[in-house]
Amino acid sequence: MALETDLGWAIRLVSSAFSRAAIESVAGLPGGPRGYLVLVALAGGEPPTQLALAREVSLDRTVMTYLLDDLEAQGLVTRRPDPRDRRARQVLITDTGRTRLDQVRQGLTAAEARVLADLDEQEAGQLRALLSKVAQTAQRESGVPVETDC
């Protein structure tokens, strides 16, 4: 098998290139890439509990607590008791958090464009969809939360 067709080689190279291109965009967020993932997850709908959020973004719950403390200190998220279980806390993105997320997404869009420059729009969409499927399988198969970067 040639190096160019090796999955591990390709994933490592693409991951490194994207990380280098994206790091500047998330540098100002508490937790960097982790903080970004939390804001993305929160922007999507119903406020999750801290534990559910940690599972969704594949972070250890202890790491999640410290990360949320930092995000909350900057006014990007807020926590409140869960009305269904007052022992649990829901996490909500604030208006400031949404604004900051939009700014970060603009930088990440530019980083993605640099990494995917040789693909047309359809190919880039297919790649995103396939990688998402593979990532979901990897997360499910691991059985253990996997800490992720952008």
C-alpha cells in the first residue's frame, strides 16, 4: 500500500493542517477548541445538563466543569438549575456567547477553505458528511469520552 492511500497518514496530515489553520480562530476562547465545541453544541437547541453536554462533546465531566467556569467568567455561557432535576444544572449560551461563536466561525470557515481548497463544493460537502459518520462511529465504539480539538 502506498503512503498516499493510507488512512492513518491522510487523517494525521489533514488534522494537523486544519489545526494549524484553525488555532488562531479559537485562541481567544477559554479552552480554545474545546470551548468552541461547547458553544457549538449549546447554540443548537434545548439547553443540556452539564453531564449531557460533556457526553455530547466527548469531554470528561471534570474537565467540562472547569471549562464552563471559564466560559461563564467571560459571559459566554450561564448555568441554571434543571427544572426537571434541581440537582442537575442546565447550560445556556448567552447573547455574548453567540456573537463570539459567530466571530470564531468566520475564522474557521476561512481555515476550512484553505484546507479544502482542492475540492469543489460538492466534494467538500461529501467529505464533511463522511467524516461526521466516521467520527460518530469512533465515538460510539470508544465507549470512553474522547477529548477532541477543532
